[in-house]
Amino acid sequence: MNRNIISGEEKAFAREFLNFVEKSPTCFHVIKNIKDELLQKGFVELKECEKWQLDSGGKYFVSRNSTSLISFVLPKNPFKAFMITASHSDSPCFKVKENPEMKTASVVKLNVEKYGGMLMQPWFDRPLGLAGRLVYSSKDEGKKLCIKECLVNFDKNIAMIPNLAIHMNRDANDGHKINVQNELMPVISLDNEFNLSTLLSKETGIEEKDILSFDIFLYNREKPSFWGADEEFVAGPKLDDLECVFSTLRGFEEAESEDNVLLHCVFDNEEVGSQSRQGAASTFMRDTLVRINQACGGNEETYLRAVASSFLVSADNAHALHPNYIQTADPVNRPEINAGIVIKFNAAQKYTSDALSAGIFKKVCKRAGVPFQIYTNNSNVPGGSTLGNISTSQVSLPSVDIGLAQWAMHSCYESAGCKDLWYLVKAVKEFYNSEIVLHE
């Protein structure tokens, strides 16, 4: 396997992915873009607050809080199991607080807070945008409180966090500890009368008096790109976890099954622990599976049997062996970029992979003609957790944790490999097309 030779098919898919990243500055935009694609492919949108009428062979999706989405395809035959992939829409960044204007030293700054465990230093001296969701009041109907929302994206370099010159911060290169509240407030204007609500009103056409609240985030405006001597790498914001979101979505769209329900899940709030109504720790997946079973004429017995025969692929990126920090990696299990899908293990159950579930996924990869590799933490370096163990606390089913190898995880500009994206498409398609038989 030559890791630096990128085929035309792999390059074309990587380019599609980079375009998706560029038009998805927040989790709200991620879900909106997935919805648009699914609608174009004939999927029908369902609402959680309405009764579901499902047809055999039908294609559907349902969202929660505009930041999580589950899409599914029903088989034409009575289903036996649920074949599921799960990834997440959110990434570490800065969230704008309510009443954000801070007027000091003749400039206006925005009051922001950290979202998720982030590398903060790369955010300095970057052109930053603002994007997210605006919630506003609509005309009430009798006792009904009518509230609407819309997406907003200031598609320009609107803010920046200036660094302090080395002359005034001599320890900047010697382990300087960043004070978030004092040092990471982005500058947005010289106008002492600047008001974010006024700016949002001008951008959206919604009257300022009708604006009720917002979920607005800073994002890195630098475009995603190819790099490397042979353009074998990709780089951009939010590779964790949009690489897995986009690649599993393509594999899902291309798959078909005669006997299983195929589900593609994208959850929000993974970066802050998933403990929300739209996170993997919520009832969203379980609610969806129960309603599918009921709409297809099943009962509790058929549901429990189906879950017992089901399988979850939890897809969230993995750490690649870093050429400048080799000592941080496990001595043996050292994933490399463009060397295949990473299967993740952890004895403390931060990852759900065990011999059985990993064995199943290894067979899937072999049938798909896709290389795989193994990740374990250096025993002296505790790692993070992901979606698998959280999701399976709500729906008890076999699960494997996988991802794509990357550098600079949780930076505002990350790097990964072209080939790995296409490997994941092929493996996920093979997974969905398979019927898994567990002999426990």
C-alpha cells in the first residue's frame, strides 16, 4: 500500500468533503446540509411530535434541536435488526455569551466561553467568523406562543483574537498559561455603539425587537485544503468529527438491505459529555428505534429481539502517531495517516470495542478491501471517551469504536489523510450491506 498515491476517486471524494466542511461552520449548519442532501435523495422528514406513518422500503429522517439527526431506511421485508452508525456534529470552539459586548481600550470585544476541550493557542491571530442559530418571536395565535428560528452565518472575517507581542510576554514560548476570560475575547469593532443584536437583525432581516436569543459560535474562516508533496493530506476546521459524519453518510446512502433497518445517527454535544436532550446520552436513538418498531407493527418482544441482533459502529476520529511527539503514543499500536480505519480499544471501557465487536468490524473491512489499524492509549496517558459507551447505555447492543487517524485533534485547524475518507465509505457500505451473526 502506497500511502501517498491518491486515486482520482479518493481525491474527488476528499474534495466533496472539504466543500462540506466549508459550508458547515456550526453543528446547526452540519444538520441543515445533511437534511438538504437527504431530501434531494428522496428521504422524507418526520417530526417527533407527529404520528409516524412508515412504508416498507421507505427512507426517512428525524432531527432534534436542529443539531442532531437520525436518518433510516426500512427494508422491504419484515426487519430483523438495526444496523447503526453514530458520529457527532459538534467540535470544540468558542460560544458567544448573552449580552456579549465588552467595551474597553477603545474597542468592542465579544464575551465568549469555551465549548469543549480545545487547543486554545491556534485561535490567536486567525480570521474568525460568527455563525449559528437565531431564535425570534413570531405572531402569536391565541394562547400559542409562536417562536421561530433561522440560521445565520457572517460570511466574512468579522473578528480576531490578537496575540500579545513577545516583548510584553517573554514566557509565551515557555509554557504560558492562557487566561480565557482575559486573553481570548475576540475584537469585533471600533464602534463604541456596536451591538450584536443589531448586527444580527441587519444580517437576517428580522426586527431587533423580535430577537429572543441566539446560539452563536466563533469559527475559523481559513478554508479547508489539500496539502503535502502529493496533496495526500487534508486540513481544515472540525475534521473531528465531520470526517466520520460525511464518510458514514455516503456509505449509508449507497447501501441497501433486504432484512435490516439501516440507521445513520449524528448527535450533538459529544465534546461536552453528551448529557443533553440531543446528545448520545439522551433517549433520541432509543425513541427512534421504538417508534420504528411500533410503526412497522412490532411489539416489545420484536423490539428486544431486534436490538439483540443489532450492531453499532461508533465513528469518531482517532489520534495518529505524531512525528514530533512519538513518546506520547503506545509503543505498539500506532495508527498512521492514510493507513486505514482505526479500531479503538480501552480497558476502562472508554471505547466499546472488544474482541467480538472488533472481530466483526475487521471482517467487514476485509470484505470491503479496506485496511485497518489499532489504537490504544499510552498506558501513562489517559484518553478521552466517545459516543459508543454513552449510546449503548441507552440501547444495549454490541458496538465497536472506530475513527480516522488525524493530527492536532481539537485545534481550530486539523490534519488528516485523503485515502482514509474513502476507506471509511467503503467499509460502512459493506457494514450496512452485511447481515451479522453473533455466536456468543
